[in-house]
Amino acid sequence: MLVFKTILNTKKQRRKYNGNKCGLIPTMGSLHKGHLSLIEKALKKDDDIWVSIFINPTQFNCEKDLKKYPKNFDEDLKKIKSISNKINVFLPTESEIYPKKIESSKFNMNNLNNIFEGTHRPGHFEGVLTVVSKLFKIINPNNAYFGEKDFQQLFIIKNWQKYKSIPVNIIASPTIREKNGLAMSSRNCLLSKSIRNEAGFIFKSLSECKKICSNGNEIKQKLLEDFNKHMAFKLNYVACIDTNSFLEINEFKKFKESRLLISASVEGVRLIDNIALNN
Ligand code: PAF
């Protein structure tokens, strides 16, 4: 496993294996089984595999959230090495990625940046696209791997790639869950043990909604009732969307593909999750 801290050396290394199929797994570190499943997927498809670890400041709309974001670089490297020795890691500093000013570029996201997560985290998706576009330019991958947990992020990245004809395949992978159903996230380690256990109710509720509710209004009603039984948890939003347009819908059964999105906060940590409704 080789670790590169500069753009110059990363590009040099990439040039050596230019003919090979390159896969990139962009991460902010504190790797969990969700990230590792993306690496495993890349190992099956690509020859030159890169994991980037960079806690991207521009996607945090709140300084406090950025400061407390978990950092476990040594552990991360060990985890990557335990999967395969042939993976390259790009571990840049902030000034390497943002040499002049730590700021986002402008993107037209057709208003997708102003709904759901975007309403609660202004500037978040601009920051994500800024860093992803930088990483794509540096590594120049054929395939880039993202988890379905951040469903809106995935949709925005896919749309941007399509609209700008960026020659990278965006490959999505299902959410990996803890034993109690909680979607794996680097932020889960910020939760107390009892709340982390209790948080398993969220996915249980989503699964029940899928089973018993026939439209979005019924889903909202059920989730409000479920959240009332877990007073520490604040429901930020819940929405059924048409997966193709990302527009909110009520009669989800009339759509070919739809998703239920949810966001909640507990102990100062945002949790997001989603479930496919039509399969
Ligand atoms: O999903 C994440 O961890 C981040 O948003 C990403 C895609 C690595 C960009 O910083």
C-alpha cells in the first residue's frame, strides 16, 4: 500500500499505470464497513485502486461539526491494508486541495442543493461537488464509488457527471448497516452507546412504512408516531421521492422507482437514511 500526500506525486503515480482501469473511493476517513464494501467492489472491477481520505472543510456548514468530525487516519490505513496491499491512498492536507482559499466553486444543481439535506446544510453540496471534481481531476478515475446512504449526494453527483459529460462511471453501492439496522456512518461513533442502540428504531420504522403504508401521508404520520416514542430523536424531514426526478411524491405506488428519505438529529449528530419503496 502506498500513501501519497501531494497532488504532484499522485499524478506521477497515476501516469505510471495510465492504461489500467482506475477506481476511486472518495472518503473523509474514519472508515467503516460501508467504505470497505466500496473498496471490495472496486477490487473486483479495477486494477489501479485509490482511496482518498480528506475531511473536506467546504462541505461543513458549521465549524463545530467540522471540528468534532472523527479523525482516525492510522486506523484507516490499517483497515485498507488489511483488505489489500495494492491499494493507493491519497491523503492530502487542506492546503494541497485548497491552496488559495478554502471555498467552494459554483455549480448549477437545478435546485437539488436547496431541498432536503440542502435546506438544513446550506453550501453542503457545493462543497461536495467542489472536492469531488478536484479529486476526479487529480486521480482521473474510470470508476468512482459512492454509498447509497447519502442518497441525495449520490443523485447530485450522478446528475453533475451526466450534465457535464464527465468521463467517470459513478457506481453506487447499498447501505451497510450495524446489527440493529442503523446505517453505518463515520459519525455514529459520536453517539453514546445507549442512543446508538436505540437508533436502530429508525430503519425498523422505515421498513415497516414500506410494508404497511400506501402513500407518503401515511408514512409521515407513522414516522411522527414512532419518533414520539423516542423523545431524544428529532425528526428533521421525511419525504417520499420519485427516484428518477428526486421530486417529492405522495402516491409512490404509481411510480416505477421511489425512495423514502429521512433525516433525524440526536446528541448533536445528524443521521440520514433511506429505503427503496417499490421493490
Ligand atoms: O460521502 C462522503 O464521505 C463525502 O461527502 C465525500 C464524497 C468523500 C466528499 O468529501
